[in-house]
Amino acid sequence: MARASRNAGSEEEPWVDAAVGAVDGIRVGIGGWTFAPWRDNFYPAGLVQRRELEFASRHLSTIEINGTYYRAQSEATYASWRVQVPDGFVFSAKAPMRIVQAKKLAATGYQVEDFVGGIAALGDRLGPIVWQFERSLDHGDLAAFLEALPRQARGQRIRHVLDVRDRDSANARLPALAREHGVALVFADTDAHPSFADVTADFVYARLMRSHEDVASGYPAAELDAWARRARQWAQGGEPGDLPRLDPGHAPPVQPREVFINFIGAAKARNPAAAMALLRRLRD
């Protein structure tokens, strides 16, 4: 584990040698790590911006990289991020906008290979790649796209998850297609996008998007308790019975699953507190 501070392990910075890791296969985090209000309620006073990832990755077990949606980073940048985080920490990352907005997804193979090959420099710190679709999808084109997605790069397993935000595209055909190709579907805790919790892969990916500015922990205690229960159900191979599904008649295999839960958007300033509050519940 790389240490970026000359005072690593000092009394002033006891967090440097910390690591959260997964709790029974469950990872909890936030979207990104650079947000000015977090310097008042999450990061220690005086912490320089270049060390924010170092700090955040020692209090959370995953972070969704948002910047890759707008442009891919250099391999040197990915490698730098890899050594700033502790053992057991895993990123997820949004795939580039230029790919997911392409008129014909099946024709983006070279761009996909280039992006995946670069971000694989994260090594074993790389978790799922999130493909966020805002527009209507042709299921035939999507099927060809999924068939061509790389499952390995630089010796690392590459996992994929679809965030389908078009309501017409989020129909009962979507879970079947995702299961066929072994990709997960994002569960979005929001009214702004389609919200469904069909399990279609050997991992689950949830975005919790209802944090409240007037609640110090982002989510009320009862809601955090409920999410801890649902996370454990997913991790143990079950499905929460109180979440909507597109294909409720299908029962996925009962098997242990890795679970990624990120607090995204809404009252963004509260999301680190919400993530840490959920982690405490999972450890109890």
C-alpha cells in the first residue's frame, strides 16, 4: 500500500493506515471524491486536495469514478489512483459519454476496447464499469454491444452494469438480456429514473439517490436500517421483497453476491455521512 504522506501513521493522521474493505461482501461508497462542501463536513480541516482520495478511500470501501463519463484518463492517472487507495478498496467507473451516446452501440468496439484497456491499469482496484444510457435503446443493438464487451483485460476480470434511464427501454426484456450476457442492472433509489431491482449477475449495484440536506446522516436512521437489511439479503443470495422488479416472475440463483452501494446525487453534501452510517450498521 502506497503512502502519500510524510506523516503516514502519525498521531495527527491516524487514518493513513486505515482500510474499510468489504463487509460480508458489501461495499459502500459515494460518487467521486472532489466536492467543495465535503471539505467542511468530511475531509479534515487543512487537508490538501491532492490527498482527498487517500482520505476518502480509508473511510469508504468503494467510490464510483464520475470523471470518466466525460473523458477517459491516462493510464498514468489510473495507476496513480491505484496506489493512493488501500488494499481491499475497489473503484467502479462510468463509461465514457461518447460511447453510450453513440447512435449504433454495436459499432463502438474499438472505443470500448481502448477505454477498458486503459482503465484496467487500476488492476485489482477496478470493480464494475457502469454503462449509463439516457436514451431509448434498440434491444438488438444492445445485445450485440453486450456480446462484444470485454470480460478480461490485463489479467483482470472486467464486470459490467447497465444504468438504463429511458422508461420505454426499461421493460421485461431488459433483465432477460442482462442475464444472458452476465451483466448487472443498476437499482436506482429515485423517482427521477426507472427503479427496478432485478438481479441478473453475480453482483448487485445500487445507487441510493434520496439523501436529505436536513438529515445529518443523509438518510434517516430507519431508512439506513432498511438498506442494511436489503444489502445483507443481496449478499447472502436473496432478493429484498419490498423493491420493484421488471420481471418479478424470475428467481435468480441463490448464491453469495458482491454488493456495491453508492450514495449519489440528491443532497450530495450528506452522502459521505450516509455511506459511513450504513457501513457502521453493516459492521454491527
